[in-house]
Amino acid sequence: MAISAPRLEVFSCESLVDPERLEFDGAAAVRRIKKLRLMSFGGGGEEEVDKYDANAAAVWLLKNCNAVVHLGVKLDIYVDEGHEDIIKDIPQLPSVTSLTITASSIFDGHAVGASLAKFITKFNNIQYLHIDYSVWNQAAFNCHQPEDWEDQMISLKNLRVVDIRKFASLDDQISLIQLLFASSPALDTMTVELDYEYLFHRRRVEGKEYQFDMPCYQGYWEPCAWEFGVHRFNGGTKFKWTRERHTKK
């Protein structure tokens, strides 16, 4: 693959060839990357060679597009024995101020929140963070947590706005929200949109109504969207946290 675009500012590509077969004149000028697919693992067998090449190319792209401001990533999460951790190879990208992550997990055995936290540490100057929990396998809900990942500290001193969608209120998703609050002293608002179809399914299985019960920290939560119906999830489906402002007397 050869790309010659010295003044290219916006780049969108879901899959690239191995970096050794990639020529990209213009990577340094890119300001926005959209739909870049990245897996949290690599290697593991001949049947995964093409995926690993695409992974290596995505890492290469992030290393060479070092002026990117807006980054959109499709992150497939899975870490297990026999696979290499790819997230550790991603460079620090202090130029990124807006980060969008579409997270998917179709494997058992790993905490999605832990991988997201590890990925987010690469972007310590972001102001806007959007997380979309997209594709799930039921087995992925019963994953094992890496020990003490919730206790790490992320430096997100400039983060002001967080938007989370398809939130299923799983333990590691809640822990990630708590970690974001603890790491973001300048946070103004956080919006959480529930995966109400999953929560409605869980209500049918467990027989309990879902209650949105996130800590308020230094602000307050308010519902801003609802879903009502006999055969549907019944109640608030979207909540917004706003930092409480103290006025001087």
C-alpha cells in the first residue's frame, strides 16, 4: 500500500497492510483519524497473521501520525496467554484532545475496563472522551479482573467531558467510571446512556428493577432520557452528571 498525500489532514481506514509493505507520505500532517481498528492482542497462530499485520500497521500509524488531534478507534479487547499485549506498544500521544473508543469484546477471560484504562493512559491531554460499548458476547460478562487495576492513577488533568454509551452497569464498567472521576479534576460533565435492552433482559432473569446508583462525587446526576413500556425497559435510560459549582458569597 502506497499513500502519497503530504497535506492530508483526515484519514479513515479500518485495516492496513503490514508496516513493511506500507509507504505513507503525509502521516505527519494528519490531524484526524477515524475508524482505526486496533486489537489489544497480537500473534497467537498462523490463522491470525493478517489480523496481527493490521494491528502492527495501526500501531505504526499512531507512532507516525504524531500531530493527530481527533482520534477514533475500534478497540477489540482480549488478552490471554499466547497472545502479545499490543496496548503497551502504543506511544504516548499528547497531541490528542478528543478520543473516541468503540469497545468490543467477544472473548471470555479479561476485564474490558482494565484494557480501556490502560489504553486511555496513552492520551494524558484529552479534553473529550467518548466510549461506546458496542459488541458483546454473553461470556464476556463473566470475565476475570486483573488484580488492582482500579487502584491505578491516570493523569487526565484536562479532561472536561465524558460520554459513555451502551453502559450495562457491569462491575468493571462502574470501576472505570470511578477511575475517571478520580483522575479528572477538571471534569465538567459525564453522560451515561444505558444499554437498556440488556438491563431489561437482566431484570427478566433476576426479577429486579435496575436502579442507576452511581456516586455523586462533587456533582449530581439527573436523568435526561427515558424508555417506558410494558415489554421494554421502564425508566431512565440516560443520565448526566454535572459538577456542582460553589458560588462565592
